[in-house]
Amino acid sequence: MPVLLFLIDTSASMNQRTHLGTTYLDIAKGAVETFMKLRGRDPASRGDRYMLVNFEDVPFGIKAGWKESHATFMTELRNLQATGLTTIGQSLRTAFDLLNLNRLVTGIDNYGQGRNPFFLEPAIIITISDGNKLTSSSGVQDEQNRPTILSTHSIISHLSV
């Protein structure tokens, strides 16, 4: 029963258009929808739980939690608008906090008693971003030269540096 958390960039730069006329955000939404359709065909995905988080501040950035239905997830995905700033660091922190909260609620983690090793619930964070500029309320900080879709392992290695 893995938890798949989609972290979608909803900064204003996602309104850029491709040579076909579609925006980057539309491409990101299509990629998530395609992933969900293909994953839904696999019998092993019956216990999957999906979460949708965007780059807005907490609590507005949490669009669909682990208890939401598939229909709610898809509705929230279709309603995403690209209007904010690129705050990937804060958004990743929100994603990890949500996953930790999920583990606490399901009983995988017990404060003061350690982790129950017989409970195994993998979590995957799928980040989709245009990778253009990293911005915050203080302005442009850095140019991102990393891949636009990062695995959880590469995210952790970037955070530990």
C-alpha cells in the first residue's frame, strides 16, 4: 500500500507555452493523469493512496490528502492554477511533514517507542516542475539545472548537501 505524493509546481512560470500552445502546467496535469490511468490498470495498485500538493503555502498547498477519494484528487488536479512563486524547499518540507503525519496516524511511527519494523508502507514523492527559476518572496535566488522529475532518493541527497 504505497503512498504516492505528487508535488506539482504551480508557479507563474508554469504558464509558459510550448510550441504546441499548451502550458507547462497542462503538460504536468496530463502526465499525472496518464500515470494514474496506467497505474490503475495494474492489479498491484489496489491499495495505493495518492496525495496532491502544490507549491502554495500550508494549508492551501495541500489539495488532496491520503483520505480523499480518487474523484476528489482528479478534480483538484484539474483545478490547479499557476499563479504563485517557486518555493521548492518549503514544498518539499510540507510533503515530508505530510508523510510523517500519515505514518503517525497509521501507527507505523510511535513516539517514544520507535518504528514498528513489521509495518512497511513505502512512500514516493513525484515532483514535477519546469525547473526554470527558483524564486521566493525576496526574488530570484538560483537557476535550477537539475532534472525536472526528481526521485525521493535524489531529493534526500540534495537536502543533505
